[in-house]
Amino acid sequence: MLVLVINGLMGHQVQGGSNALGFSAMLTAIEYAQGLGGAQFIERHIITLSKQVKSFIVAQSPKAIVSSYKDDKLQSGLTVFYPFSWQKPREIFKNKATADYVVTELMKHNIKIRSIGFVDPNNALKSVYALRVSTAIFNNSNHLEQMKVALKKVLSSL
């Protein structure tokens, strides 16, 4: 069963039943995207912000970046990087506790990012943890500056 919540209304879709709320939400989202300038505009905006996040990380700690940042064909709105010491940028942390700490501390600054775990590329029997920043159409350069200031402060405490 699919449960939709749209403007406080909840609808249930039963197999073979109408999905009027879902279709209405989809049309509203399409109209909103077109009003912003269309899908290409939205993609450019998200990628531009993401490139700025990647550049900020790479400028301080190039070895901390996990995401592709050199190949334009591999760009996305996601930036993944390992936490690192701001004062000692070669000191990189790949453990869950540090990644979760950074996420928690950034939340105190109203910055919402995620901690993610994945298999260590150098050791398939080990997990490593990194931070994931997701830029979106709703973000702007002011949000990015706030994130940079807060991130520098939190990483300085490592």
C-alpha cells in the first residue's frame, strides 16, 4: 500500500485504484519546476552548488574527498568526504563515531548532512564512514556560506 501525505491529506492507493492525490502532487511539482526555469536550470543550480562544496573540501583536504570532482560527466548534487582535522588536513577520520559527531554538531548550526557507511575500498572486510552533503534547488549561496563556516568550526574541534 502506498501512503501519500500532501498538504496534510493522507491518501491510500490500493492496487488498481485511483491515485488522484499522487497525480495532483506530480502535476504541482512539474509546474513548480517549470516555473523555476525547467529541469536543466534546476540541474545546473544543484551542480554549481555541489561543485562549490567539493572545491571547499578539496582546497583544505584533497585526500578527504570521496566524490568525483574532476570529471564533469560524473557530477551530481552529492558531495561525500571523510571528516578531517581542519588544522591538520592530512588527518582523516573514517570511523562512525567521528562522522556522527560532525553530523550532530552541524545540526546545532541548523546544517543537515548525513553520515554514511560503506565498504572500505582498500579492505572489503572493513566499513568506513563519511559525510554526505546534498545540494538542492532550495539551497542558495547563503546556505552554502553558512555550511562552510559551521563545517570549519566543527572540523576545527576534531
